[in-house]
Amino acid sequence: MTQPQTPRIPAGERAERKRQAIVRAARDTFVQHGFDAGIDLIANQAGVSKVTVYNHFGSKEGLFQAVIGDALEQALDQAVAGTQARLDSSDDLRESLVWTARSWVAAMTRPDMLALRHLVVSEVRRFPRLGQAWQQNGPDRARPALAATFERLVAQGRLRMPDVDVAIIQLYSLVLYPHLIHSAYGATLPDPVAERLITTGVDMFLAYHQYVPATG
């Protein structure tokens, strides 16, 4: 019996240009019209055929996952890289976490990112993989760098943190999640409030975990 062939994703410079055009068109279309927007509409906006869209992404869900990954990569790449660099080069954990929190908030509260997140939330029951794609490509990408730093400081006796995974969620909850909750009903937090949430949130986090700054 002949085995079914796995479709080959188009490759090469021309194919990559088409892929990027499709992702851009899909992002705009999904945000404006919701997930039920037709592939025909996306293809027309991208200047390609419907078949080309399916050749690259397989399905509308696959296309939406690519949109999520692309949007979060653009928004968070500098934040994730900067977090890693600061945690590696600085012994001032407070300064590093404040910088990280500001970067998260700036990236994730952009109107286009909030609109995309709301769309994911509205569709996640029908398509659970959309939620998984958001989680994997979101601020959680900084988790390994944070976890490694926290574990190192625990080993040095400079943090008391029995559960690093819970601690990272606590940090998100203090500095980022209030923005996402408010955005769910169309509200935004003023910049001075956002800044106080960041600085006092980091201070609360470090005080609770008994952070001991470096000496000398």
C-alpha cells in the first residue's frame, strides 16, 4: 500500500517572501474580521492564490499559529534577549527584573498585540493549539533565563524560593497580568500607574523571596 506523502512546504527566497506576505495579510485580516475570515480574503490581500496559502500552512489554524509566532517574535525578541543579557552580566537582580518588566509591558500592551491576544482567547476552546502557541512564544520564553538566575541565587543563599516555577508566575502576576485583565474590558492603565506596578511589584517579589543584594 502506498503511504501518504507529507506535503512539502515551499522553500527558497521567493517562497519566503510569499510566506511573509501571507502572514502579514492574515494578521490584519484576523484582527479586523475574526478567525472566521475566509482564506480567499487573506489570499487576495497577500496577492497569492488560495492554494499557495494552503501549501505554506496546511490549514487556517496552521496559518493562525504562524501569525501568533511571528507577532510575538517581533514584539518580544529584544525583551527576551535583553533579559538574558542583563541576568548574565549584572549582579543587580532588581535592576534586571525592572528592565524585563518594562519590556514585557511595552511589548504586550501594544494595541495590535492586545487585539491578537483577545482573538486567541475567543477561539481557544475551538482550537486549543492557538493557546499553546501563544504561551510558547510569549513572555514565557524568558522563563529559562529567569529560572537559571533564581536557582543560582538560591544556591548562593541570596534568595529563598522553594518553587521557582510558581515564583515566575507570581512575577508575571505582579507586573504584567493587571494590564491584560484591564484590556479584557477595554481599559488601559495610565503610564504612571504602570510604572508603579512594575517597581513596587518587583520590590514586593524580591522582599517576599528575601533577596540579598550583592555586596562590595
